[in-house]
Amino acid sequence: MFIYNQNIELEDLGEGVKRKILAHSENMMTVEVHFDEGAIGAMHSHPHEQITYVLSGEFEFTIGGESKIVKAGDTMYKKPDVVHGCTCLKAGVLLDNFTPMRKDFL
């Protein structure tokens, strides 16, 4: 029921990207993703709905062929199977929410 961030280790995904799997159930999942400046979230798609909240930093996101710069406090919605990715312009942290949960992350 309670997930304490301090008790979760960062998983190093390589090339300046790390993540923490936070609360999750079969129906939803929250993931914290840390980016070093210049790190890239490769273009990809998945069958999950996703909402991303920018906790800190600055990113250039491309979603469905449209690119925009986002900063702390901004939010993005990604429909299932839409190609998306980002480049981190200033080191930061994203909070990703998925439905259903990403079984491939566990």
C-alpha cells in the first residue's frame, strides 16, 4: 500500500538513463525515470496508455511525429501504439504512469 522512494534502488538502464519502479498493480504502474543531460529515450511504442509528468529538467519529446520542448510541471499523454521518445536537454526526472502495468519492466 505504501511505497517509499528512499527504499527503491535506481536501475541503471545505461547511457544516462535510470529508473525506479514505484507503485503498481495489474491495471496501472508508476515509474520514475532519471535522465542525465544529453541522454536519449529511444523512439518506441507499446500497447499501454501513458501519461508523463515532468518533475524536473527540460526535454524535447516527439510523440506521433510532433516534437515539443517540455519542462517541470508539463504533462504529456501517449496513446497506445503511438511512437514516442525524447532527448534530455537539461538533466531531469520524469514520472511515467502506465495502464495496464508494464509487465516487461518487472
